[in-house]
Amino acid sequence: PPVPFLFDTSVDINTKGVILRALDQFRLKSCIDFKLRDAEEYYLYIQKLDGCFSSIGRAVANGQVLSIGAGCEYVYIVEHEILHALGFYHEQSRYDRDDYVTIVWDNILKGREYNFNKVPSDVSTTHGTPYDYWSVMHYSKDAFTNGNGSTIITIDPKFQNVIGQTLEMSHYDVLELNLLYKCSKYFSKHLKVNVILSVLSDSIFFIVTFLGGEIGYFMHVSTATGQEGDTAQLETQRMTPQRDCHIQCLQFYYYNSGNESDTLNIWIREFENEQDLTGTRRLMGQITGSRTSHWRFHHVSLNATMNFQVVFEAQKGAGHSTGGFSVDDINLYETECPHLSLQIDDFQTVLETTRASIYSSRQYSSEGYAFRFGALFFGTHFGLFMQFLSGDYDDQLKWPSLRKQMTFQMLDQTPNIQQQMAKRWSFTTNEYHVDQNGVNYFDNPRKIGSPVFTDDKNKQVYGGVLYGLYTYFYYIIKFYLVYNSFSCPKMLIILQDHTN
């Protein structure tokens, strides 16, 4: 059954949003689900107290306190505390930890030594998983230091700056969670994409295992032969939506080496029942246009309400082609798609050589607010920002635009989304975000902003305050190069979500 939880009134709106995102990660990566408490005796009572803490396992009736205090409002910290509540100890407390780390007791803050005690094997289990330096449950090298040096030294020195990572649950965290709760029998509930081929013409999808000096596996359909209008289809198996909200997100990478008139259509086919072999098709997305020089990240929002399958359909256009469409790393999951994505190819070169700003196009929220987000490069610094823009509905909207949560995510490009460890930052617009003159940063851009560009109707567009994260280049390099899944791709993909 789902884990009941209740928010205390001390939990502010931004913290609530971060916690809900963390709960979605558990739903995505395990069989663990959560629900708001009705009248259950045992439930998590989430408060904003002094610090981040939780009891181990189901320990207290009538509201077991889990604190996400000031400075704890990050997905990885929420995951850490919830894993405690689900029965997890700290990774460095494993009974076999002395083979992997050395605890420097003389450097531990007086009175905090208990945090480094080992948990004996008769009250804990590793489920056969290896010691995990990447665990979200692992302390950092300087945890509870008294100022005399590191408190934890890794036996393998290359992991000294890895322990205490601030991304998400690691692959082995997820594996151990699923073993602990015997989730394997529930895995069928996840919307997994195991593709099968359906050939409807002479142009077919086929598996490519070697291309351009690199070894890999992806699906490709050639449009170099055949007639205009020829199609080839790649289908998933039938899947069943599990959540009542009927929201799914299809995520994949594509490469267009064909003609700009070639088209990649994304359909869903819904089935009334098991006896329905034909189904009803609906077009959900379409990709066409210029050839690409890099793999492109793409996502499509779906809204299937019954058993369904996804169909990729490549269609040959009118022009001459020497290539076709390729598709790779298909994932399907039951949360909202990111609202925006910004892809920066050859990002290390850009970071090292560019002093520039890269912006998304103007977007509109469901309420009608216009905005964009961008990445700013200034030598050794890097920034992620959002900016409200003037738009078509400004005179119908409430200003300042408050209680809107913005989340930036640096995408982990590991193929399996259940093994991804992304980096996220969130903030929520509120009445306290003001300048020295008391002007709110999120007021009407026509009132507080300045001209930033002219739109396609030749109208001047005004931009408000750039607000977001500004950090050192070193941090970005550490983030991408220490974690080897990020060092393989040469692109940086930033996702942005906005939520009321």
C-alpha cells in the first residue's frame, strides 16, 4: 500500500514542491508509492524544523516526524530522509565499511561520533549489493568535521570527492530499495519501452551497431530509397496507465540525416480491450525540418487513458535523401514532461571559450504568463536563469506572478531513466523577492523591464529580471566529469519546469 504522509503548516510552498518531485522519483524507480493521509495510524508527518532528519523505518504511530528544514530543500536530501524512513541506514554505517572507507575519529565534532557507528549484520542487510560510494545515503568526506580535516577517507582515492554526492539516488540505492520491498514482481506496472518492429513498406527500421568509428545501438530507418510517402513504423508493446491523472511523457533522442521534407511522426494507439487488435490512433507529435549535426533530445506529452502503444512512423518526403531518421534511448514514464529543454552541443568548448547568453524561445504557461529561460557563460562562471516576458495576455493576468515554482534540471544522459542521477535546483516566486526599491522581481515586465527583442509580429518584447542560479565553472566541470555518465556525451541538456 502507499505510504501515507501529511504536511505540517510549517512546510512552505517551495519545499512542498521539492518534496513532491522527490516522491515522483520513488514512483518512477521503484514500487513505492505515497498518498496524503486519510486516517491511517502510521504516517510520515513532514515538518520544517531545524535541520534534515528522519527515524529509521516505521518507528512511531500518530505521525512520524520527518524534517526538511531550511537548506534541505533539494530532491537528493528529501530522498535521503525518505530512505531513512523506508529502513535505510547511512552507507558508511555498513558492517563491511572498513574495507572501503577509513573513519578519522579525531576529526569528528565532539558529540557527533555516533553518526559514524557501524550497524551490525544482525540488524541490517546489504542485500548483496556492493559498497556504494555514489549512494545518496553516504556522508561527504567532511561530514561533521571539527575543522582538523576530513572525517572519511575512501580506500580508493578516486572516490574521495564522490562521496556525499548531491544528485539523486544512485543505481545501487534503487536496486537495494527494490530488493528490500520485493519490487521485482511489480516492475510490470512501469511503462517500459521494449520495442518490436512493424514493417509497412520497403523502408524499414533496423538496428545499427556501428557507425562513424563508435560502437553503439540505435534504431534507424533509411529514406535514401523508396518513394515519396513511404513509411516505416517502430512500435512498443501494449502498456497500461497506472496513475489516475493519465499523464505520460515519452522521451527519446533522434538524429535526422535525411532530407528536410522527411517526417518522424509520434502516434499513440489506444485499445478498448484485449480483443481490440486495431485500436485508435492519435498523432501526438511530429519532427521535420533541417538535418541535425548532433543527436537531439526530444520529449512528447501523452494522455492515454486505456491500454496503448507508442508508434514511431518515419515518412519519406519529396526531396533527395542520403540518410534517414535514427531513434535511441526511448523512455516512457508517468509524470509531466519538462516544459522546456535547452541543448548546448560541445558544451565544454562553449564553457571554456564563450562569453555569451543562450536563451529558449518565448513560452507561455497554462495561465498565460510569457517567459523564457537561459544559460549564461562568463569565463569561469555559469548561470541558469528564468525571465518573465511581456506577452499577449499581460492585461488579464495577476502581477506580480507569485507562488510559481521553477525547477532547473541538468539531465543525466544514462539511457535508462530509472538509473539516471540528475541535478536539480528549484525556487518559488514570492512577495519577498524585491530589489532595494521594493520592486518585486516578478512584476509585469512592461512595468519593470526593458526591451529584449522584437517578435515575429514586429512587436517589442520586454523582459523582467533574470533570476536563477549563478555558479562557478569548476562546479559544472566537477558535476559532469566526476560522474562518468555525464562525461560520455558532449552535450549539455538543461530542462525547465514551472508549476503553480
